[in-house]
Amino acid sequence: IPAYRLPRDVIDAEIARIAALGVQLEQGHVVTDLQSEMQAGGFDAAFVAVGAHLSKRIDIPNQDAGRVLDAVSFLRGVETGEAPEDLGRVAVYGGGNTAMDAARVARRLGAEDTIIVYRRTREQMPAHEEEAVDAEEEGIRINWLRTIASMGEGDLTVEIQELDENGRPRPTGQFETLAADTVILALGQESDTRFLASLPGIAFDGDVVQVDPATLMTGAPGVFAGGDAVPSERTLTVGVGHGKKAARNIDAWLRGTTYERGPKNPEATIDKLHLWYFGDHTPRQPDELDPETRVRGFDEVVAGLSADEAEFEAGRCLSCGNCFECDGCLGACPEDAIIKLGVGHRYAFDYDKCTGCSTCYRQCPVHAIEMIAETDPLPHNVFLPLTPVKPSGGAR
């Protein structure tokens, strides 16, 4: 991921935070056989998060006439200070987010011209739309419905495609010539999961390992996997989610139990909230560098928020269904049936005093109070914490 999207100081801070928890980081150690590695180290469980770092390649006729790179190696080289020099005119072949990254990085490295060649339409590209928009704003041209037919000295021959009745591209026999000295292949990536092959029970789905979707455990007891190494959407968000999910299930597995998510409160939809209580605060749009400034370096394109700005934005949260101790119910109750339990402890109800008038329910700005039918009389002097329960009926 290029620094203009994920600044390196952010990564360094995250790694430092993890290390501060006591996690040992062992670098430069290649695992070729996970089963042997676990036995030698005395590990009871393992989590495989190796990503997808093997680039898919194709042979382009007469490719020796120019320079052909794969996108992953190209981006890695830029990060390690081994970026190729004198890129000249660059053509990136592919339509995913990696293709957009490769093109935008080449532009920042001083490529004379940068284009993207993709065999499908804009609507069919796997890249996020905003990535394509950003690339175009930075002067990168995207050639839709084109495939590379051959390379020449300083140019490419591409064949124009058209969509068939099923929406798939098919060749038309019409060709164009595009100027290009360097071709960067961004045709997808694969995971290298060969080091799992000796584990009993492991099953593969192409280049990725099959897991139980509920626990992320593979067919080998104690071996879990996530991120790009399993069948899933290959995004950073999914990877982070898999890490958290696997951690909970690994902990449960080591304890000999099964992880179960706690009960969730009923959903408080926007129509149940009293929005007048919160006022009207326009969301703050993050600062964004203009295209001319972006291409001169690797500064973050979309800036984050300062601590004060983030705190203000968090204050705009409507706290749907979650009591934030505004004391509205406490002041509204005509029977003094609501007792404040102290900061952070919310409230309790004295059902000996409560008449079920629903005043507290009707004034709650976040719908943290529900009305339920009272089917059985409650014992005298019962105090219950204010928690959402299933809807319909008297106050609770």
C-alpha cells in the first residue's frame, strides 16, 4: 500500500503499540513447513496471515522489446528504495486497486506518461471507483476494453474489445498502437500457502486455504487463517476483521470452549430517535491535496483528523439505542421512580412507584428505553438497571 494512502508513521505507531503489549516480533525468519515449526517451537495454535504477494503473469508476444515488471515487485521496490530508474512512458495492465496504485506511483516517480490498459468496462473494474477517479485527476488515462496483443520498441499493440450478450469482453480484430517503454502487469495476486501442505486436514481452494467461516480455523486443529490467505474479499478492512475474529476464536479454542458473541441490543433505527436533541452539526470533510501537489511526492492524499477534530466528530454520534446518561428520564418521571446510580452506571427503576405512564420512554433522545407488556407482577421494591429489552408494552 503506497505511503500516500497509508503513511508509514501510522504503520510504525501501530507496530510499536503491538510490541508494547509484549508481543515478540521475529523478522527475517522464513517458515517452509508450519507443522515442523509449531512442533519445534512448542506452539499450540497458529494464525496464518501471509497475504497474497505472488503476482500473476502472462506472456506478451515480443515482450523482450520493452521492459516488463510485475506490480507487486514494482511497489515493493519503491518501498525499499530499489525503484527502477528511467521508466519512460508507462502502461499498467489491469483494472484492480493494485493497478491504480502502480500507475499513481509511476506518475510520482517521474514517468513521462502513464496509462492503464484494462480489458473490461469501468463498471466492471474491480478497483474502487474513487481510486480510478483519483488516478484520472492525476493525469493518468485509462483505456477501457483493451488487451495487449504485443510489444514493440517504445510502443504496444492493443486489441479493442467489445462486450458480448453476457457482458464478457470479446476481441473485435481492431488494433491500436499506444506509446509505452515500460509495462507493469497488475493482473491479480496469489497466496503462497505451500508451507501448509504437510498439515493433516488442510484443504485448499486454489491458492487459498479453506477455513470454517465461523471460527477461521482450517481443517488442521489449532491452525487458523485469515485475510488474503482465505477465500474472502481482499481488502485491508477484511484483514483487520479476520485478525480480531481469529484472536477471539483462538483464545476460546485454547481454553477448550467455543467463542460466542454476547447478546446484541435491539436495533434503534433513525425514526425512533429525537434528533432535535442533538442540534445540527455539519460533518467535517477531511482535507485533500490537489492533484498537482499529489504527484510531486508521497504525502498522504486524504488527511486524517487531529485529536481535537476527531473528538468533535465523535461527539456527533447519535448513540442509537445506548443510554449516555443525559438525565432526561430522571427529570421527566412524575413519580420519582428512576434512580441515578452514579456516573457510568446509568439508572434503575423502582417498579413500586412506576405507573407505566411512558413519559421516560417518549422523551429518551436515543431510544434506550423500551415499553414491554407486564405479564407477571414484579416483586415489591425491585430495582432493575436500564437496559433495552424486546419492544411492546410497560416501561423497563
